Amino acid sequence: KQEVTQIPAALSVPEGENLVLNCSFTDSAIYNLQWFRQDPGKGLTSLLLIQSSQREQTSGRLNASLDKSSGRSTLYIAASQPGDSATYLCAVFLSNYQLIWGAGTKLIIKP
Amino acid sequence: KAGVTQTPRYLIKTRGQQVTLSCSPISGHRSVSWYQQTPGQGLQFLFEYFSETQRNKGNFPGRFSGRQFSNSRSEMNVSTLELGDSALYLCASSSEEGRYEQYFGPGTRLTVT
């Protein structure tokens, strides 16, 4: 059974720092992995999608990597800003058309 | 293109009632999935539809059901509501062409009293 774990559960850093969020999954048989952002009381915004055959994807200050063999993905945020404060969720998409979710990392960027 | 839309955005219901939530996918997307989000359980998969057929269903009781129409719009129904059904219900749509990237709507906040 696929399980997704995110560490840490919460993170508070000063503005301007570079940071890394971690996601691990137990079964390498995934179709893709997506990182999402969720602001309080809101829906989910897709940040990056990495296909199972890819190693990394970049969008602006965000870089996500995928190591299927070790069951790990990281989301790197460069030069963090207070507007980056949110909960970040990773999810793996399986061949049976469902996303399995991590519990999220709550990120606070202090001005 | 317009994004995924969900109606209503907020609902308050009483235990024992039933509720129907609606989701309109991005134009051209034929896959629609539903997820429940609660503080205790996080995000959990309810079901997925493609071309009016349910392809997969999560581990929820039979009180939770759904359907998809020929225009790809989807509805989910919860009968005999329980307090524990209070949650944010999220709908996602995706294209079947390669990436299966999931695009989410804003969700429906259901409160059961």
C-alpha cells in the first residue's frame, strides 16, 4: 500500500533563506508526483509536476526533484518571501487514477 | 480557459439530510476526481470518473456516491449526513493526454450540524 510522508510537518524561517521540503513514498510504481500549495481555507494550487521518467522540474524560484529508486522528492524554494507562507503538499499519482497525499508541511516565512 | 468550478462553495446541513455537490471541469478535460479533506485525515480519494464511467473508488461508505454527465460535469452525493462528513470537498480535472496533471477547484466547505 502506497504511503506518502512529508518532513518536516512545520517550518518557520526568516525571509530570504533557501529551504528544502521533503517528501517520501513507499512504492516506486508511480505515474507522476505533484507538489501543491494550499493557503488557509482555500483550494489547491499546482506548483510542479514531475513525470516518473524525469529527475527534476523548475518553475521560477521553485525546483522539484524526484528519485524514484529511493522513493524521495524534494521541493527547493530559493530566496523565500512572506508570500510563500502556506501549506505545501506532495502527492503521487498512481496507475489507478488516484492521488495519494502526504500530510503537508506548513511553512511560515518571517519578514 | 476557465478553471475548475465547484458549487456551492459553502453548505450547512443537518445530520440525516443529504447533499449534492457539483463540479465543472476545465473545458476538454474528461477525467474528474473527488477528494475529501479533513484536519484529522488529510486528503483522501473518493472516486474518479472518465467518460461517465467510474474507474476507481476510495474507501468510503456507500453513502458517498457520484456520477458524471456526458459534458464531463460531475456531481457527488452524500446521503444520511453524519457530523464526521464535515469537510472540504475538492474536485479535480485532468486531461488524459500524457501528464495526468490534476487541476483543482476551490472546493465546497460542508458543515454538518
